[in-house]
Amino acid sequence: MAVRITSFICAYLFALSSLFGNEGSKWISADLEELELSAQEGDSYAQAFLALCYIHGDKGLNISFDKASYWANLSTETDHWLGWFVMGYLHRFSPLGPNVEKVGQFYKKVFKNPDGTLVKNVSTGDPLASYVMAEIFTAEEVEPEINSDLQFAAKHYANASNLGYGPASVQHALLKLHANSIEGQNVEISKDLSGGVFILKEVAEKQLPSGNHFLGRCYFKGIGVIEDYKMALVHFQAAADRGYTTSQLIVAHFYAYGLTGPAKLDLALRYANLALLQDKEKATEKIIEYEQLMENQLKGISQRITQKSYDSVPSPTSPALNEAPPLPPEPIGLPKPPRFNSVPDRLPSIYDKQEPRNANFLPESSLIEKPSDDGLQDLSLAKEHYFGRGSNLDLERAFQLFSQSASLGNPEAARYLGIMYLRGKGVTKDTQKALEWFTRAADGGDELAKKNVKTLQILGSRK
């Protein structure tokens, strides 16, 4: 009840917002140099807002959760409400999260401050306070103590957007685009496709990565604009170049599978490598997938996309209002994989699902000898079962044949075993075993395996 009363009070205070000055508006309008100087001099509000700028890529900064965490921690040393909110936000995503308990703890600390600091800042028309209020009222982590209220949050997003805060404008645009399909909630806001797209274009022009990202989705799905893959790529790439991890993985798939032109695997690998910083597991899998594509390309094996399918694309029709850079996408433009039916020229995919088997076949410590004819025969048949080419897709049989070939000294077979363990394809996922097989293959002279070993070792050193 107390939460609901507070909600009504905040809504009433909107009418007074234009009568007062406030710190949030001050820092939104300030240039980056002034903001950084004030943060360095110990201004707690400036420190917290600078942290938000690093989270969202605001004021021309590239997204950096490490730098955001640094400045948010400094702000919390003086118990600043915005600093605590940023810490809660950071704990929703990698590398600090997802940590539901911490998010709820920090968000409730901000909202339930005995001095009512957040409500007071809302009353002065502080757009950042309105944005924080909206974020709290759309966060599942604070329930049941604070009941989510999307209608109330929508008003705060709109208020913060009207007062010039870009990240709030993105959320306001999403509400306009998807007002009738958000978890069945009755939101008193009219669905307005052209209005939502207009806001996203404005935000994108201000170089906010999330604006480009969601505008890219609109073009990809034809939401409020004519479907246009090339324009979608333009905006996804603009977001990716600023550190938006979701877009980095999407752009990588655009280039890997040539959705707007010839495939460019070098660029696919570049963007997948950029995504390593924020999403190590998915990015590593994609890097190895694309390196496999490169090898197949050299051997004249093509990847055929048999249909246009949107099933695997993150759908913007049910938006997550708190989507942040770390959230990974599903593969772009690839057909939904059949349930192990035979598919010509099919490549291994991390999205295939099969019950794992407990395989204890470990590589020997000795170096691989030169492959024998029998090893090559087993390898060729293993690939047929692995890809579903010329025989039924059978990962268990493929594993057996790869193992036989590897035991006879074939480094390529050893690399495939590494891939199977890395992706959990037909065996229980095991990064350590994957590294052992990649190492064995690399020792046998397999160039791709050498790259895989280096990638996994770098990732291991960052833990």
C-alpha cells in the first residue's frame, strides 16, 4: 500500500517538475569533459552518471562495464542513491551478474531510502530520477516488496525522455512500438509505430548504441518501416562498433552467412572477437564455428541457407525493457534446425540439441603421429555422420569414428572432438576436455586447433 501511495505522489509531482532546477538535467546537458572533471574531483552524482554513460555508451563513450563499475563504486562510497542504482543495474548482467539478490538489495535500498531521496529528486523534475523510478518498477528482482507497475513506469520513461535522457527515450520508443503486446499488461499508451521509430532515429542520431540496435531490429523485422536488411546491418554495426555485445554477435552472423551480400568471414570473426569481452561463452563458440566455416570454404564445402527464418532471431515484439549489451542473440537468418534429419552440407551448430553421453575418452599426452590411411577413412565417415551428409546425422557414431581416427594420429579428428566437447554436441559439455583435444590436434600440426587453443587459454586467464 505504501508503495502504491508513493507512486501516486510521484505522479502528482510531475506537474511541478518544470519549476525547479536539478542535477540530473545539469549533467545530461554537460559536455563529457566537464562531467569527467567533476567525477575526478569527487562529485558523487557526476561519478554515478558517468558510470551510466559507460553502461549505455552515452556522450560518445564506448560501452564499458568495467569502467562503469569503477565509477559506480566510487559514488557508493558517499552512499549516493544513483551510485547504488547503477550497482544494482550492473548486477543484472555479466560480469557481476546475473545476481537477483544483489539487484533487489540495491534497488530497494534506493527506493526505500528513509530520507525519500529518490522521490524528492523526481519532484524536482530530475530526468535521471524518473528513469531510475521506471527501472525499479519494471524489475522483477524487487518483487514482492515492490509490485511492478508498467503503467506507472511508462509515465516515468516518457517524462525522462521528454527531459532529454536518451536511454529513457529508447524505452519510451519500445513502449510505443509494442504497447499492445507487453506481457498482457494494460498499458495506457497507444501503439504508435511511426512515433516509436521516429524516437529511435532521433536517439540513433545522437549516437546512443541502444538506439541503433533497436532501430536495426525494426528494419530487420519491418516494424514501423519497410523491411531492409542492409539498413538493419547499418544500425546493428553502428551499435556493435560502440561495444553493444548483442549487436556484435548479430553483425558477426550477418557477415558469416552473407545476409546482405557475399559472406565475409574475416569480419564475422572480428565482431565475434569483440563480443568476447562481455559474452565469453557465446563468442568463443561463434569464433570456432566461423573458423570451421573458413576451413570448409577452402575445401569447397558451402553453407546453404535453405530458407529465410526469423524463428531464431530475438523478437522485438515482446521487448525486455531493461535489455543491456550483454544479452546474447540467437543466430541470424539461419533455418531452424530439424531434429537430426539429414541436411545436405550441414555445418555443426551450437543450436543443435541432443542428449549428451558420458564419454571418458581422453586424449593421450603424447604428440600425434602422422595420420594413417585408416585414420583418414574414419575421419571421412565421421564427418558424414557429423554433418548429416550422405548418411543420417548421428553424433554418437561421429564421436566414435572421430575417436578412432584421433587414436590413429589424425589431428583434424582430434580438433573435431574438441569442438564436440566445447559445444556439448553428442557429449557432455566440457571445456577442459575440449582444450585437451585442441592441444593434441595443435601438436599434430592442425592450424585451426592452434587458434582454438590460444582462444581458450586467453579466456581461461581472464577468469
